[in-house]
Amino acid sequence: MTDSAPIAVTVIGGYLGAGKTTLVNHLLRVGTGRRTTVLVNDFGSIAIDQDLIVSNDGTMIGLANGCVCCGLSGTLMETMSAIRNQVDPPEYLVIEASGVADPGPISHHALTPGYRLDGVVVVADAETVRRRSADRVVGRTVQRQLNAAEVLVLNKLDLVDADSADALKLWAHTMAPNAVVLGAVEAQVPLQLLLGVHSESALARLAAVDTLANEPHADHETWSWILDAPIRRDALESWVAGLDEGVVRAKGIVWLVDDPERRYALQVVGRRCRLTADRPWGDTPRQTRIVAIALLGAARPSAPH
């Protein structure tokens, strides 16, 4: 341990496909003004989120194949200890939790020596969050995420009409009574509203939570595919359209026949699909890597081809 100032920690949570990685990218592009480390907790065996995050400064550390608020909590503590004990540690740590994680217990790690909690930010998909919160399988997970928020970002407001947006904001205040509720499109939120949100009252509330009282996550399973040959855009779109309705999220990096020199980022939330051009492959091996996250019992598709 050094005598340096404690590292500020912001935990970013929210259900699958809400826009957490988009928010982290926004934060990194705008810049925090401090040396920043981003710790990513992917859900699944392929750490896709690490490839989807774009960072020109600071450091990113990924924890794959689990959830840091339960099975990987030891690994999270060890990683945070290593970060804290670096010769030149960061001033700011952003933890992007997996889509099924409860950000409340994760934030307790910021109460350990050498750290201080800066805030708990939860991102919600404006179009689907109310339906997800009432779902008999995933509803409790979504509700716990919302309740943990100090800042709740209602993302993708462009997908709902004005009346629905107003009703959603009123509902959000009941689900996240201790949070500042912000609307956003593409997770574009002023950083001054995300950073430095922590208060003594919030610390007292978090400290009162029983960290051992975590409920199991809703039952999800993950599937992954790695393809070493390029795929046609129309074939990929047909594959997405044929996914079982139990698939709640898919994401990946794609090698397209149509544009082989650049990699493409695939984002699928429910029935919505977006495929956007990313950076050139450069020296990176060209391959398609996709992860899908589904409710137990959903039909697993064959690999796209």
C-alpha cells in the first residue's frame, strides 16, 4: 500500500444489451481527466466486450467467463489489489459488470482500503426494461440492478415515443428511488453527471446492504462461435433473424465477405440487430467471433455460415 490518494471507482451495471459498453466507450472518448483503468467482466467464454471497447489511454483488464459479483469475486479482489499496488496506479477505476450481475455487491469492493466509491451507474434499455423487470425468469435480476443505481441512464430513448418516455421516467423513479434518472440516446450522457456522484448518504446505504444476501442470477446460458472464414452480410442477417426468442443478447466481431479489410461489430438485443464498421484488421487475425446469451431452454442455433 502506498500513501497515495484512494482510487475512485465507478461501477457500471445493467441488463444484457442496455448499452453499458457504449457508455464506457463514450466515457473513454470524452476522457475522465484522470489516469483511468477499465475492468471488463464479460459473461461467456469469449471476451467480446474487450474487443468492443475502444481506449486510447489508460488500461483495460478483462475478467471473462463468469460474474464478478459471485463466482469471480475472489478474482476481482485480487485484480483490484494488483491495480492498487502498481508503482503508478490509476486515479480512476471503471468496472463494467456483466449483464446479469448485481452492481450493488460489486460496489462494496470499493469500500476496501486504497479505494473509494465514486458511484454506481446502471444503464437500462428504454424499450425493454419494463417488460424485462416483470419477466418471471429475469425480472428479479433487473429489479436488483435498478435498485442499486445512484445514476440510472434510460438509454435508447429514441426507440420509444414521447408519452412512453414520460411514463417510463416516472416508473424508473419508483424502481430506483435513490437514483438520478437520465435519458440518453447512444449512451450520450455528460460525464459530470456520471463522475463524482457519490455521497456520504449513498455510502451509508451501500454499507448497510448484506453482501452475503445475494440471490442467484436468473438462469442464462452462453454459446459462442469462432469462424475462420469470412461470412456474407445477408447470411449473417438471416442467422440473426432465425435466433430463438429466448436469445436475449448476442454480440461479436465479424469478418465480412462484403468488406474484408475492416472488422465489423455485431450487436443484437432481442430482435434488434446492428452491424457497424469498425477499425481495420491490421495485424489482428481475421475471424468472426460471436457470443450469444440466452435463457435456459432456448434452442441453440448452428454456427452462422
